[in-house]
Amino acid sequence: MQLGVVGLGRMGGNIVRRLARNGHRCVVFDRDPAAMGALAGDGASASDNLEQLVQRLARPRAVWVMLPQGEITEATVARLGELLEPDDVIIDGGNAYYRDDVRRAKALKARGIHYVDAGTSGGVWGLERGYCLMIGGDARTVERLDPIFSALAPGAGDIPATPGREGRDPRVERGYLYCGPSGAGRFVKMVHNGIEYGLMQAYAEGFDILRKAASESRPEDERYRLDVADIAEVWRRGSVIGSWLLDLTAMALAEDPDLARYSGFVDDSGEGRWTIMAAIEEAVPAPALSAALYARFRSRDEHGFADKLLSAMRHKFGGHVEPQGG
């Protein structure tokens, strides 16, 4: 298939590369010419602006927007809505608030343009591992775009089949899911990221406890000088708390057990806040996820080892570089 891609940052560029590896053709645009130039060897066709990108796409067109949430995405989607024609599709794969997706879908529908929200997880590793996709929008439109989603998804790999799933949607086992109408995909991705906050906080606090086991505040015969890098390594091999986040934690600790390169200032990109807002609206108790979000707020005043480990995990999976803070 042919796809337009706008935004060639950490994830957008690798989305283009993964699609090219699977035989798809991309017409791309980014305000940074160097970002487009870096994809020249991957067969991407660079555009000078959004107008030219749209002109180079065959109808019905599909344009994937991969930009930071906020004004730049709003402006880009609005401009594409002016340039595209009925039956064309805009796919937003960045992090955004699901209610923005509902609003955009309604506005574009009035012009006959389809809108798809694609919650995209995979970070800087997506080129090789693939992207877990949580998709919302019109079912027929999503089906039309299936070759794109299938190419980006991880595939079944060597993960054993879950007993009892016979007869269910096979796309799920390949790493992508049609969640429902506009906003549903992003809602699922929002909660995914809220859970991510909680998991990261649990690892961070646990390793902080291990690291301080030699503290003079403990009885002398219970002071343990533990190698946290080795603990992370042994836990990721058969432990019940093994996960990809633990794999990345082990990597960061092996490189630098003191995490000296990280400030301990932990940013949040919105999804954790939106998850808590949804929990409040639904009257769902979410103490672990709430505490994880508040811990990030606190980290901006006090920077401990646990906060540095959170920064390390964010850098490893998403390439996030934290502000240095105060």
C-alpha cells in the first residue's frame, strides 16, 4: 500500500522503515529536512510540504500523523482535513487524549474524511520488535488499512497461544486490535500507559529498597550489600515479575549501577493523568496508578535512586531524555 507519513521523529521514522521492509511505499514530510534525508535509502519519497504530500498520494489516500500531542497535531490534522477529499483517511498514531479523537472524527466526517486513532506502543524498539497497536474508528476503514497495521505489528512470534482463545479475532495474537469506534483505540492506549506508570513505579521502589539494604539504619547483621544489576538479571530469567520493562531495567543497571547519568527528574506525557481522570469519572478505585503519577510529580522536587531508575526505563523504551530539573 501507499501511505503518507507526517512526523519522522523517534517512532515516525522507524514506522516508515518497517513499512518499507514489508513492501509498502511511503510519501513523507517533516519540518526537518535531515529527518527526511535519513529515510532516502529506505525508498521514502520526501515532500516539501503537506500540500505536496497529498498531491503525491493516490486516492483513496491515507496519511499517518506521528507528532507530539497538542497544537502541532491539532494544526496538522486540521490542515490535512482541508487538503484531503472524501473517502481519504487520517490516522493519528501519536499520544493524544481520546476525547480529542472523538471531536476530530466528527469534524472530519462532515467532510467525508475518515479518522482513525491508533494507539501505538513500541517506542524506539519498534523497528525490530514491531508496534503493538490499539485502533479506533470506522470498522470498514480500519479493515481497508489492515495491510498497514499488519506490517507494523509484531506478529505472533514465539509467544505460545493462550488456551481458550480459539475462534477469537486472530489479529490480536499478531499484536494489533480493533477496539471500536473513534477514541476507543486511544482510550485503551491511555489506560495501557497508566498501567505502565504503575509497573515502572513498583520496579523503581523495589530496587530502591534493595539498594538501601546496607543502610546503617538496619541492624548490623541484616545489612546486605546487594548487586541490583545482578538481581535485575536473575529476575528476568523465569521470575513471575519478568517483563520487557525489567529487561530494560537490567540493561540500564548493567551499564551503570548507580544511574549517575540520570537526574531523577521524571516527566509525564499526559496519559497517566488522563487515566486517573477516567477512573474518577467511572468511580473506579485506582490507588496504585494514582500514587505512581504523584510520585512523578514529587520527583521534580526530590531526586532519589528510584526516580533515576524511572528515568532510565523511560529512556530505554522510548528514548525520552528527562529535563535536568532543579
